[in-house]
Amino acid sequence: MRATLNVLFLLCALAAIAAAQGAGDKRSASGVEVTNFGWKYDGYVPVEVVRSDKSGVVFSVKRGTGYVFKYTARATVRNTGAKAIKSIEWDYVFTDPDGGKELRRYRLQSKQQVEPGATAALVKEVAISPDENTHHITAGRQTVEITRVEFADGSVWRREEEKKP
């Protein structure tokens, strides 16, 4: 009985160590840890719109002003690695909270120096046309994924894409 308990305790300890090592490897692989993130509506902004029309031999171009919704994506990151960071590519992802299906992904890049051990706020504006469906913003679960990190020494880390069958 005592030998069985010792073996069980040893197996539990090994499983906990393996889980901790796996989590540490995954988190520190890029040298960047996301500590906080958010998505905020910031009103609307005017944009220049160019419309072209070709009928027969006549080609006309009309310029005008349109409006788009402006959102701000924010992520606070910590450089957990030993090298200074020059640029970070990150995805702001909205997923269905029930099924986990991806609803929308915004690919963003921040060229910002982040020294080892330092924390930085990444902020990017996202413009969305009034014609686009924005249901994912209110219904989706939000996450931030680091996809690429360029270091000051010129080396690059890329997230490996999941292999799909």
C-alpha cells in the first residue's frame, strides 16, 4: 500500500514538472509574454475615397470623402528573453465563445524597441468599413497571439503554424 502511494506521488510530481516545463517553453519561445490586451471603439474618421467608372471610351475618376469606424487594439507585452526586441507582429483574434471557431483576425505590427525585462504597450488603430459585419466585436472572445518577433541583433522568431490535416 505504501509503495503504491509513493509511486502515485512520484507520478503526480513528474506530471506537474512536465506540465510546468511545457508551459514555460511555450510562453518563452518568442521571448514575449502578453500581460494585458483590449479593444476599444474610438468613433469614426474620414477617409479619402476614389471611385472610377469606365463606360465605352470614357474613363472618369471621382474623389470624395467616406467614413470608417475607428477602433484601437492594445496589447501590453513583457520581453522575457535576453535580447532586445525591434518589432513585434501580433494578431488580435475574435473567436466564438461556444464553439471556438475563429470569427475574425486582425494582423498588426508594432515597430517598437523593447529591452530585456521591460514592458511595452503596443497600440494600433484599426479602421472598419460601415458595410462590414462587426458582430464578432460584441459576441466574440478576444485573444492576442504573437506571430513574429524581430530582435535588435537581426534574428527573427516566427510562430509555427498549426499543421492541418
